[in-house]
Amino acid sequence: MSAELTERRKQLLKLIIQEYIDTATPVASEVLVRKYGLPVSSATVRNEMAVLEELGLLTHLHTSAGRIPTDAGYRYFVENLMDRSPLSPQEQRTIRHQFYQVRSELDQWIHLAAAVLARHAQAAALVTPPRAYEARYKHLELIAIHETTVLLVLVFQDGTIKQQTLTLNESHDQEVLSRSAGRINQLCSGRRVGEIEQLLSAEGSSIEPPLSSIERLALEQIVRAMHQIEEQANEQIHHDGLLEILSQPEFSQVERVRQVLEILEHGRGLGPLIPQALASDGIQVVIGGEHGRDEMREYSVILSRYGVDGSVVGVLGVLGPRRMPYPRSISTVRYISNVMTNLLGELYGE
Amino acid sequence: MSAELTERRKQLLKLIIQEYIDTATPVASEVLVRKYGLPVSSATVRNEMAVLEELGLLTHLHTSAGRIPTDAGYRYFVENLMDRSPLSPQEQRTIRHQFYQVRSELDQWIHLAAAVLARHAQAAALVTPPRAYEARYKHLELIAIHETTVLLVLVFQDGTIKQQTLTLNESHDQEVLSRSAGRINQLCSGRRVGEIEQLLSAEGSSIEPPLSSIERLALEQIVRAMHQIEEQANEQIHHDGLLEILSQPEFSQVERVRQVLEILEHGRGLGPLIPQALASDGIQVVIGGEHGRDEMREYSVILSRYGVDGSVVGVLGVLGPRRMPYPRSISTVRYISNVMTNLLGELYGE
DNA sequence: CTTAGCACTCATCGGTGTCGAGTGCTAAAA
DNA sequence: TTTTAGCACTCGACACCGATGAGTGCTAAG
């Protein structure tokens, strides 16, 4: 009986979780009444705790230890209980200022985003570079480097840049290369990989004048590069903030550090979370082993998509121990996500 | 008396160090005679060990513990004792093959170098991107992205690419931008930053026709970017292989992990080692706190310059615990350094 | 429904004793 | 003079013990 969530129990749960997040030690009934001046005795609190445990929101490690939240407990906290306070105007200003300083350096954005996320959420941060759903050709440049070697710089519509080298049979001067690049630019501007492939196939061989050997070679590289980009679309994940989480008590055994590194570097355990975040609006919070992923049992992730919908998007978020300051982390992820979205919006036109 | 380094003592020292590197536990006299079938008794070995300790080549943590090498011991080992065996042809082939696969992707080289170093030397790897001593302008491209925003892609003679965005007062079409870029390319090709600055100053205002506002803006960005590149010349260090060293016993306390992270991410403690390696031929081995750097007392680094002398150079190497398989690490660093040097040589002409 | 009281549980910590690895020394053997 | 056997001594590692104390669960009274 009475296994229902009364208002008092909710408040108690909230306090317990906040306290645990704060102190990283199991919270005892006694401590709660003292610290927060509850109008009831510790015994009552204990009774309530027992009910919350029955409901699956709390556990304890052994009989004479304080309570700690379960995944479900955290989930309920995140969804119904926690105070959603955005970052302070002061913090927002600082962050905006940092981004303002690198506003023109596209490739710094993800570094900065990861660094700021890590510092403000005190967790490991992960950011995937913003990518278009499908690569579209924007611009090619061929630059003579040395005799028969040519630097091929490829720019896509989402701002991604790829550089490759090309080795030719005979040396050509910059003049010729520029003309070839110009021609390819005209042929391919705004095209998808499929359309460019056609230029190379029989179908495309009807173009006049026929493609020079340089042009063919360059086009082949372009097609290869575009396929490559689409394959590894959101696979490469930039991360930062290892140092931040090392100071947290849950990482006092190296084994944990190794696990996190494996998640961050190889994406082990992250599984479908990134694509999922990419496909859905709003903030995704995954607590512990919620989705049955064993490697993640001890960790939580908060992810958010960012970017211009339908044009160029990425995912950013934080990874930390299950005992994570959810309100703050979520606010941080949300804010940085917005900042990045705005930046990209300015770049590509909202 | 008799505190001199006889042949037998040298051989003993070599064995002790090899054994310690292997097992990570202080080595006992008894173990040595048994494992290597020495023609003397453990007592004799103990006497010899005492002499080696007197010479400052060995220590022990407490009276009844086996011996471990001191920095000087390792140093003597590296310089006079160890077997210098290059990587096996099999390994060399594997490595060359891996590099062959990414031969055209310039920006993959440092990633691959770090990854291969880390895996083969079982240590943390660090690689600075290859840089010219001073930046020289190679090529500029201006690409209209959206209304008044323009993507500026800047290529330097050493292959470095920088991308920036530029916001103009009014929108211009690609035609105009390309013409401006072409003009700047003509003006700046192969120039150093100083010469380009002159174009912007009073002295340069005599060019005809006078620079358009777009051209001025672009030039300003170019100058800024070149200064930036020269400042952070070899400051950014790419690293890899944290996971490799985590499994080593010396990193069983997180504190050590933090230290290494701080060295790798912020270059703390590396101090002048990188510039030093950049300035000298051959392989640099720094063992423990040899050069009085306290943060490094527990670690050793092996660095090598790579690249085309006088044209474009970088530094690569490994960082590991003092107890490091020096012969193997040194061979690996040497080999990868050669591979990278060859790759760059092909690119820029030997 | 709340609470005081109390028994019970369990991790933590300091202290103690034992064990074994390893050295250092000494005196005898080579 | 060098080597070696023998042995005392040192010190870390480990297990065990009991005390301590935090914290719960239960019960019976308010």
C-alpha cells in the first residue's frame, strides 16, 4: 500500500538527488533533516525513503548505508523535479564573447564549443563537426606545388574543406591547372556526388570539349572525397575535458578513465545515440544504462543537435558520471547549442 | 675502492635494466642468476649491484627491495649498452603500407604518425604539424557563401591551409571575388608576411589600380592569419595513445594520468624540448627529470625532428614512463621520422 | 501518521602478527 | 683477491581482529 508519489516524497527525492550530486556520498536521513531543517524527524524521512526505494527511485549499497538515486530516480528528477535555471547572464556574456573572438575561424568553432562545454559543465564534452545531410560540391582549386605534384583543395557547400595531393604524369603550370579547376567548378557547382559521377561515366562523356586527363583525375578524387565524407559523416567526434572529469571521485580508478576514453575516442557504447540526437529536436538525456548499453552503465550523456535544420547540422553534448549536475549540464548544452546554431545561421542564412 | 665499471658490471647493469623494463618490478639478485643462468652466485651479484649503486646507476626503495635503475643508469644503458635493433622488415612494411594508403591526404599524416607511434612504441605519441620556418603565401581563394559572407581559403607554401569567413558591406558575386583573389595571388605569390604588410602600408598604396575594399580586407586577414601561424608555429601538438599507457602499471593512480594529460594537452613541462628537438639533428632522449624539469621526473620522452631541412619541419616522438622499452621506442621514432621525412620530401622535392 | 528508542549491519581504520622476499655482512673457501 | 655459503636483519604485503561509528529498520508509544 501507499506506494504512491506524494508531494512530500517528491520533494524529498529532489533533495536527496541534489544532495547526492553535490556530495558524491550516499545521503542519510539524519543529514537531510539537519542540513535542510526539515519539519519532520529522521525516522519519518527513513520511512519515506523506504517507499521511494520500493518505487525503484532510490537504492542503497548495503543495509547501513545512505541512499543513492537509481537511473529511474535521476530520470524522474530530470523530467519533473529539477529547477531549470539557464546560465547566468554573466556566463552567457562570457561565452558569447569567446565565440565572438573566433567568429571568423570556422574550424575553431568546434574546438571552442568543446572547451567551453567541458569547462562550464565540468564534464567531458563531445562535438561532431557540422555537416550537411549530403555533400554538395562548391569549389575546387588546383595548386601546383612541385613539378608533378598538385595540391587539390576542395570546398563543399557546408564549408567543409578537404585537401589532397595529386600526382600527374607530366608537369603543368599553374595557368593550365587553374583553367581546369575553373572548368570543373562550372560543371559541378552545387552538385551532389551522384551527379558528378555521371560526368565521369559514359553518359557524361558527351561533354564538349572532352575532359582532359587532369580534369578526369581531379573529378575522380572529388568523387572519392565526397563518398568518404558521407561515410564518416558524423563519425568523427571531437572531444575535450578529460582533465575536468579526472577530478571527480568516480574516476579514481583508472579503469573508469579507460572506459571513458574508449567511449570518447572510439565511440564505443555511444552506438546509435549520435544519429538519434541528430534526428530529433531538443535535448537528449541518457542516464546510465537506460538504453541497455552496458558500457555506459556508469555514465550519462546529454546531447543536442545544433545547426541549421535541413542544411547543416551537428551534435554536441557532454558525458559524465551518472551523478551529474543535470540542471547545469543541460542548461550549458542548450546554450552552447543555441550559440552554435546562431553562428551557423549567420553563415548560411537562416 | 673498485668503484669502476668493469665489463661484468656493464653486462649486469644491462640485464638488470632489461629485466626491470620487462617486469616493472625491482629486480633481485637471486632472480637474475636463475633467469639468465649466470655463472656466479647471487651473493656476487649483490656485491656488484652494490658497486653499481655506489656509481649512481641503480637504487632501491628500501633495504630489502630489489634494484631499479636511476636516470643515470638508463642514460648509460641508452648510450652504451642497449641493442639497437631496427624495426623488423615485416613491421616496416606494415607501417609503410598504412602511410601509402593515406599518401594523398596531407592532413591525415600527422594523425597516422601519432597513431602508429603510439601503437608500436606502446606509449603516448606526440606530433607537431610540419611547418615552414616562416610562412610564405601561396594561394588565396574567395568563395561567396551567402549574401555578404565570403569564405576565405588561404594556402601557404608548406601546404598549411587556413579558412576564415569575411563579412562584406555589400554583396558581390563570385565573379568579382575571383578577380580579387586572382589579383592578390599575383601580388603576393611566394611572399613573406613582412612584404605583404608593405602592400597595405603607405608604401604599397602606389599600386595601380588601387586596391578595392574587398582586396584590402582580404589582405588584412591574410596578414593576421600569417602572424597567427608564426606565433603558434610549433605550439599545437597533436597526441594519441593515452589508452596505450593507461595499461602500464605506473599509471594505476589517476594522478599520473592527470600529469601526462597536462603535459600532452598543455605542453606543461615539455618546455623547451620541442624547439630543442627542432634545432638539432638525430634523436633526442630525455630521461626522467634529467634537465631539471620537475613535472617530468617520472617520464621520459624521445623526440626526433622530421621533414625537409630548411624548408618544412616538425617534431614527433613518444612520451612514456621512465621505465620505457628504449631500444624499441627509439627505433620506432626513428623509423616513423624517416617515413614522414620521405613523404614530405616527395611533396616538396628533396 | 509521526517519532523516540534501540538493535542490528556493515564499512572503515588502526593495530598486531606472520610471511616471504631480498639485502648486507661475515667468515670461510677457492 | 675473489667468490660464495650462511645468516641476521629489514621491510612491504597480507590477513586478522576489534573498536568505532554511521545509518538503517523495526517496534511501540505519542
